[in-house]
Amino acid sequence: MTTALLMVSLIERLSQANVIIGIILAALGIAIACLSRRIACAARKTDKVPNDDSIMITTKVIGLIFIVVALIVMVIQ
């Protein structure tokens, strides 16, 4: 059970600090991106927000930035 690129077992790779931090950042990014509509509704104090709402777009972008940073952190050893 080794990875083709690094020849390190999966358990050893998942126990590295940068991989754990990357997984946490990715989970936060996914949660922020998925909950962006609810965050915008709470910020605007309305029940519905349009798809082009600036708060919703900003929170989605922040979530995607978290995911990209997580992928970069996971690759760096």
C-alpha cells in the first residue's frame, strides 16, 4: 500500500503534520463554500439573497482559497 510518487505508506503520509493541516483547511473551505448562501442570508438579515450577492460571492471565493491553500500545504513536505 504505497503511493506511486513518494513510496511512503498511506498511514505514514496521513500522519504528517502538513497533511493533517491541509485536510482541516480543505474541510473548512468546503464548509464555507457550501454555507455561503446561509452566511449571506444571516449577514443581510433576509430569507433569500440573489445569486449575484457580493457577500455570497466573497464567502465562496474565501472557501475556494482555503481549498487551494490546503492542496498546496498537502503537497509541500
